[in-house]
Amino acid sequence: MTQLILFDAFNGLIVGAFYALMALGLSLILNLSGVINFAHGGFLAIGGYLAYMLIPYIGFWGALIVAPLLTAVLGLIVERVLIRPLYGRDPLYSLLLTFGLAFIFEDGTRFIWGAQSLPFQVPGWLVTPLSSQYFFLTGYRLFMVLTVAIAVTGLFLILTRTRLGMRIRAGTLDLETVSVLGVNVRILRNLNFGLGIYLAGLAGVLAVGQLGLQPTVGSSLIMPSFVAIIVGGLGSLPGTLLGGLLIGVASGITTVFFPSASEAVIYVMMAAVLLVRPRGLLGEEGRF
Amino acid sequence: MSGFDPKKQAANIVVWLLLIAVPLWLPAVGGYIELGSRVVVLGLAALALNFLLGYTGVLSFGHAAYFGLGAYGVGMMIRYLVPSTGLGIVFGTLVGTVAAALIGPLIVRLRGVYFAMVTIAFGQVFYFIAFRWNSVTGGDDGLTGWTRQPLHFGFATVDILHKPNAFYYLVLALFALAAAVMAYLLRSPFGRTLLAIRENERRARFLGIPVDRHIWISWVISCGFVSLAGTLYALLNNFVDPRALYWTQSGDFVIMAVLGGMRSFWGPLIGAAIYVVLQDYLSSETANWQSFIGLFFVLVVLFFPRGVLGILRRKAAS
């Protein structure tokens, strides 16, 4: 029993790491630009499919580095061409636009790569279990948790130690003042969007090794990512990280006792948080 | 806005005449009567959403949940409890309205994109319940094994199952009732208060208006009429499946409202007509209709943000 709970909790932690990675990207974009990027899951899927195409040429490790970067470039273009004209208009419009993009991405990947799940090769030594008692501890899973940890640490280092990161954080608080101080807000928003999409692309490469590669891989992850943001606290990136891990583990543990409620439980958690603490676990008071 | 506006009255008369005469002209232009019923049902949903979106200025992206609750409500009533269409409609509408009323207090304090995000996330709870609770809801296959029942009026019985025209007029009658109630509410002091909140929430608050409570009431009214539309949608198809509550359905309602024009009462109905016909056409022409619908979203946002009626009105003004 203990082992079963541990197994499902660890599974939940991995799923939670995906939610967190996705939700962090969503949160970055939402905080600075006020855009809910419904197409985030689509970008995730594209990251995965790019990796699938690149692996025969540059191997898994090369794809792990290149595919997220290519996805981020696509993100920069999408922001520049489609989303930038919508800043300053009712947030409804950017919502609808990314909503439409999500449709196009999902259908487009289905059109190009087919609807069925594609095989995705990860290096063999990563797949073998590390211990016979804790059979679920494969190298790939540990590697995923590690990669997510590195990516998140990198993100927080960028945000706290670099000029770009400081500008992003400042812009989140007061974009107008940042603009008055001579920062090019358009470029800032563009780069910030690219950074968020990079995280989605990275999650995509990792996810397909775990969840399989199919066009709907992104759309199944996006709703829990919303919940992660709400539970963790609007406007707080550490909160988003915490929220993602928390709902992942909670959903994993629920699988042990009441499997059919494993999806619904995270929404119950969201309702509880909104009831007791509307700003979310780590959200700042009075911001929204 | 106030007083007698002959242009507006003329527009109202034209809309109603066209709707009443649908069985006469729709087949002549290549449509079929179920398509007309679908336009009116989804038009009602879009109109109800617009009560909140266009007139209260609150961005809800989760109306599919209440649409779906209404649909499941009527289906389950007829399948499990009492085989009566009328009772089913009342029950389905009630289920959706009560759910909205209960969730309301959790969300009315949020604004803007956050309101949208929380409403859409809450909608997913009902989706997963419908999806997972196989024994009652039929799960992914949907709730089958029931059909819409004849209407009994005491003096007469109307077979709405085999006579599509009769069902169309049932839909239209309920649509008219709902539209009249919403139009009346929007003209009342309550409706004017909603407009004030939309235009300047802070000023409305300073004037002593309990803003959150007004948004809550507007949310419940809007969701209530959306669940009514949901019951009719289930009756139209004699079938419900979890996709009726999936979040993409909410996006459909919003695009209908925007496409027709959020700032006008009839706009969402026009948006629904365009959208339903387009979807009907695309899904019969190409397997990749989803991409075209997505592209359509993008084009509407970039080039027609004011919607059909918004453009017409601007042309008339210039």
C-alpha cells in the first residue's frame, strides 16, 4: 500500500512538474501582457513534434536543446504578427485569437503528422528501472524531474539576475513606468512571450517521452495549468510552481483511492482555495 | 437609447417576421428546418452569454458548463424520471441555474481575464463528471436511449418528435420568451445599473451600487438562459454528450457574440446564424474544418472586432 501511494505520488509529481512548466510560461505571458495563451498547449505539441523530426539527425540531446528554441522562435513570430496588434484592446480579443490558434495548431499537427500516437525514442539507458523495489523510478523520470528543476532554476535566475528579467518583473508591476524609463516595452513583451513559449516547447519534448506524441497532448495539459496558476496565486511565479506540483501530487494520490475522481479533484482544490483565499496560496493581496 | 426609436422597432419586426417564417423560406434557400432550430437554440445561448459579456462587461469563458448541465438535466429527466419534455426543460434549466448561483460567489470578485480563466476551469469539473460517471451519464458515448416527448396541452397533443416544424416553433416560443425577459431586464433600472458597471465599475461602486451582487445576479440570469438553450439543444439532437460542456463550446458562444456584435441585442443571433451555417458547410466539405474554424476566429478578431452589426452601425453613422 505504501509503495502504491509512493508510486502514484511520484507519478503525480512528474505530471505536476509538467503542469508547473506549462503554467510558468502561461503565467509569464499573463502577468506582463494580460494575455491568456490558449495556444500554449499547441506550442507544447509543436515542441514535441519538432523533437521527433530532429532526433534522427541530431539525437535526443540535440533535440532537447534545439526543439524548444525553434518553438520559441515560432512564439516570437506569432506574438509579433498576431498578438501585438491586440494589446490595449479588450482582453477578450487576445483570448479569442489564441483560442483560434489552438484549433489551428491541433488540427495542423494532426494534418502533418497524423492523429495516431507516434513512437518517441529516448536513450535506452534512461528507460531501465533503477531499483527493483521502486520499479517506477526509471532514469527517464528522474531525468525529467531534474530537467524541470534546472529549467525552473534557470528561469528564476534569469528573472532575478539579468537585466531582461528585472525589466520583466518591473513591467509586471507597472508597465507604464517601465516604458517611461526608456525600456522598449514591445521588445520586452516579445521576448517575454518567447521565454514562455520556450518553456512550453521544453515541456513538449519531455512530455512526449512520457505521455506519447499525439496532437491532443497539449490540450489535455492546458486546463490543469490554469488551475495551477489560480491555486498558486495570480501574479506569483513561485505560487504557480507550487500550485502545479501540488495539484499534480493531489491528483496522483487521488488515483489510489478514487481513480475516477483524479481529474476532478484539482478543480475541487481550486474551489476550496478560491473560497478560503481568493488571491491564491502565494498571491499578493489586492492585485486582482 | 430611450423612448421610441422607429428604426429599432422596424428592425425588431423584421427579425421576428424572418424567424416566424423560417419554415417557409429556409428550405427554399437550401437549408433544412433542423438547421434553423440549431441557429435559434445557439442564438439563444449567445444572446444569454451577451447579457453578461456585452451588457455587464464581464468576460465569461465557461458558459458551456451550464449549457451542458441543462442538456444533461433534460436528458436524465426524460430517461430516468418522468418522460415529459416540459418537465425536463424546467428541470434542466433549474439545474444549470442553481449550479451557476452556487459557483457565483466564488468568482464574482475576480475581473477580466482572471474571471475568464476561473469560469473556464470550473466548467471542466462538470465535463469530467459527465465523462467519468459512465453508469449515469453514459460517459464519452453520451446519454442515449431517450427522445423528446409529445407536448400535452390538455386540449391537444403536439408531436414534436416527428414534426420538425412543430419543434422549431417550440424552440422559437421559448426563445421569444427568453429574449423578451432579457430585453425587459436590460431596459429596467437593474439593466441600466449593469451598463453603468460595464462603463465604469469604480464610479458605479462610488455611487453605492453593490457591484459584486449585481454581477452575481447578471451571471445567474445569463447562465440560466444558457441552460435553457442547453435543454433545447439536447432535445434537438435527442442526445447529449460531454462535448456539450467542453470548454471549446464556450469559445463558440463567445465568437458568436463577437461576430454578430456584442453591443447590440440581436448581434449574437446573427453571429450564431453565420457560425452555424459556416460550421455545417465546412464540416461537410473538409476533414480539416477545425483549422478553418480556427482561422475564422483569427480573422474575426483581427478584421471584424466590432462584428457585423457594429460595422453596419458605423457605416450608418458616417
